[in-house]
Amino acid sequence: MKQFFGVFLTLVGLFTSHGLARVISKDQECVSAVFGIVGGLNFEGIGYGNYYLGICQNPLKVVSTYAISKAYCSSADLGPGFEYLNWACLQYAGAGLIPEADVAVNLTDEAISRYPILDQDDVIVPKNLTTPVLVTRDWFDLGFRTEDTWDYELRLHPTYGWAMYGFWGGILLIGMLRRLITHIIESRSSPLSTDPEDLGAADSREKPTAGTKSLAHIHTSIFDGDYNPYLWPLVAIWSFDRFLRIVRVVYCNIHVQLRKKTLHRSNAAISYDQDANIIQIDINTHVKPGPGKHYYLYQPFRFTGWENHPLTLAYWGQSAVETSQTQQRDNTTDPPSKTADVSVVTPSEAGPRDTAIEGEYLLSFWIRPYDGWTRQLRDQCLKSQPLSQLHSIITDTILLEGPYGIAEPLWTFDEVLLIAGGSGITAMVPYILDHIARTAASNKSSQTRIRGLTLIWTNPKEAFIRRIAQRELATALKRDDVRYEFYCTDSAKVEVGSLPSPSIDEIPIGDAEKGATESGVLKGKEETDISESADGADEAGSLPITMCRPDIPAIIEKAAASAAESGSRLAVFSCGPGGMSDTAREATYRVIRQQNNSVEYFEESFGW
């Protein structure tokens, strides 16, 4: 009890004296320890109940502080210690410490010898004292050790704090240098090279982050700004990040054409396909898109217009004006069709398609509505055509921010296996578009070495599969180097958005063998005729869709074996529900361990 009470009084004094004070030097610690001990005692007279006014202007407290300091502190520590104490009084009490000369008559050896010496457990310690006092050596040592430990931590914390800034700053610098060096190496190396050392690996995803100061400021406000040097850099980083994002929003959504002296802004058409249960948002922008990109969408005229929603880019095409001009330059005589103008994907008759100008792109985002914002979008679309089974369409102002993200280097592989589940198709279509663009590129550095690309897509809604196959994938599915397998799980009563991997016993042997046999990656082109059936597939209703789940491990094993046999490098890219991605990842890991290391795995994950 004695030790506890002494520590309590000492800490009360220290918290009050140092909670708002500067870090003191070693030669000021002794007087500061006395300051903390006497500050926790109550004396009658001036400043009763006011800590700093009492310790600075109450004669009884001031004499006690001088007397105890002279008794236990070295003469070298007295001057710096009283200087610090006077600074604290001026800073927080608004009045300086009573000079020693003014109370010198009470500091003679004879006067000090008459003062009572208090121990920590004396009954008069918590009472109002009426005379100057001294304290025992044990109590002073306890206070000094506490002071010394406190000051050591205060001196050490800034060192560690700035060291952390230096550490993470170094990490960021190393990361930026690595990315710069990698970019330089990849830009100089040809993707058509057969040397495995020239081929890239999977890049790590970088996502923008930002912090706020408010909670940290409230938590550290009792230290009177001592921690502000650590908080303000965070504020600066957060503010700079906000500023850059605002600039990026303006840049993405406003297109200034100086030659034509025009100012053009982005417009959005939002449609809802009830059969496919998919919302499509089409937005025009002049910022060039690409695979592996995601954007943040804002609906500024809502009550919560500051909210942003991250969405993966699902499809893009040139503006209708530019597509028409390109067709005229190429002397194209084919009538418009789903294959002649694949860039026109919006179902609306008015919106980005009609307002887009030359040099702009039409970006499409596919969303499966759940709760919150996506549900509100769906309800808005349904209200526009409550009695119709046609696509419900609305136009609204939606701001675009992006693109963010890094494309996986799939074009550096000989064979590519894309495995999509549900809305995971949004991550696959851009890579298919990129493959088509690279095969037609004249610039050698932009070309691809992919000889065969296979898409495996499982979705619970057959209408959505047919819709994408008819529109966005119509041209790709007719190519000789693109093969596909579509699976629908609607008959299996699978919940929307959930696609767990089945056990071997759950897959009918006939269907599993059929799926493995039909895979374009698994056999030669002379045996593959499934991709040729895309011509008129939707008109005739003959688009091949297997009504079961795919045997993903078997598909990956066959593809890896085929790649190993032909000496090809295989990329397996997966995007879908967690269970499906886990199955694909485990299967790829097994084939890498069992067969060869010419297989690499890439994965895109989504949260909703």
C-alpha cells in the first residue's frame, strides 16, 4: 500500500507536469522529479486546487521544492532544473516561479532542519499542509526513477517515430525504383522473345490508400501538440491524395478539344437486364482503358454523392463516330451487325453512344445488384419501365475516376487459360479485347505471343451467358485462336453469386469427360469445332452451354499437360467466387509441383 500510494502521487504529478511540457534534458530531471512529487501535495494558500499556480506562486510549495532539490540534487543540476521549472510556470500558469532570493530566509540550514520529513504512508500526506516539507530518500528515489523512465521514453519516441517514417519511406523508394527498373527492362525486351528470362511474372496490386487525422488528433490532444509532427505528415499525404483524386475526376470526365474549342463531359446510361439480373453502366471518356483496370464511380447528385464505388472495367470500345470513320477509311461494305461494330454495346438509344465524340471510348461496367447503391440503381431502372420486360434504361450523371490497377502480362505466354465464375467474366473480357488488339498491332513491342486462348465461364444465369456471347464476345468467339466453354449452374439451384467447387462425385462422368474433351487447350485445333459454332449461335439458339459445373482441376491438368508436351508456357488466370478460385489455385500448384514450372497462376479477386 505504501509503494502504491507513493507511485500514485508521483504519477499524478508527472502526468500533470509533463502531459503538456517539452522533453527535458538529463540535467533537468532531478528538479523535475521534485516538481512532480511536490505537485501532488496539497498546501494551503495561493493556488489551492490549481496545479501550476500553486507550484509556482504558493510560498509553501515553492520553498518545499527549493529545499528538497537542494537536499537531493547536485549543484550542477539546480540551475538548469529551476530554469525549466520557471519556463513551465510562465507557459502554463501565466506567472513565473517565485525567485529563490525572495524566499531565501526560509532556505537556511536552520530553517530546513525544522521542516517535517514526509514518508509516502504518512497520514498527513493527503491533507492540506500548512508548512514547507521535505520527503524521505526512498520517496525521492522513487520519483527520480519514474522521472528518468518517463523522460527516456519521451526522448526515444520521437527517434522511433521518425525512424518509422524513414523505414517506410525507404520501402516506398525501393518499390518505386524496382517498378521503374522493371518498366525499363520490359519496354526494351520484346514480348515475342522465347527466352524465359525475358518474361514477366505477376505484378502485385497497388490500391490507393488514405488516412484521416481526426481520431488521432483527439487521442493525442492532451499532449499539447507534442505528437503533431507525426500527424501533420499524414494530413499532408491524405490532403495531397484527395487533391490528386479530385484532379483525376475532373480530367476523366471533362474532355477539352482546343482545336474545335469544345468542352465535352462524360454521360452515363444505366440499364438493367431482368433475365440476366445484371446492371450495365456505360460511360464515355477520353482516357484510354486497358485490361486489369478498375475505376471508382461517383453519383454526385445523390445525398451521399461523396461515396465512391470500385468497379472492374468489363468492356470498352471506340466511340460510334470514330468507329464509323474507321469503317469508311477501310472501305467497309459489310452491313452493320453485332460483329461489324462491336464497340456499340450500350442498349440505350440515347446516352454515351450518341453523345460520345471522336477520340473517346465507351466504357462498360457490369454489376450484379445486391444491397445499397446497386439495389438503388436497379430500382431506378425498373421504375422507368415498370410494365415492360425490355431492358430498363435510365440516364444519369456518374463521375468516373481511374483507371487504377496493373495488367497481368498474359501476352508473354504461349497459351492462356481464363477461368471465370459469375461476375468474374468482367475481369476476363478486357484481356480478350487486349489479345485481339495486340494480334493486329504493327508495333512489335505491343504484339503478343499467345497462340491459343481458352475461356472457361460458369454462371448461374443462362441469359447473361448468351447476352455476353452475342454482344461483347461475338467477334472473339469466331477467331481460330480463341476457344471457349460455357457452363450454366441454374438447374443445380446454385445461389446467385455463389459458386463453390463440387466434389468429383457431384460431377456426372459423362459431362466431366465432355467438358475436358471439348476444351480447346486440351486438344489440337483439328479436333476442335466448338468455336466455329459461334456463327449465328444466338439466332439459332445453338450456343453450346453445358448445364453443370466444370471440373476445374481436370481442365487445368489437361491444359498443363498439353503445354508441357508442346513446350509452351501456360498462364492460368482465375476470377470468381472464393471456392472456385481456391480450387483453381490448388490445381495449378499441383501441376507446377508434379509436371514443370512453365505454368504461372494469376488471380483477380472481387468483394461484391
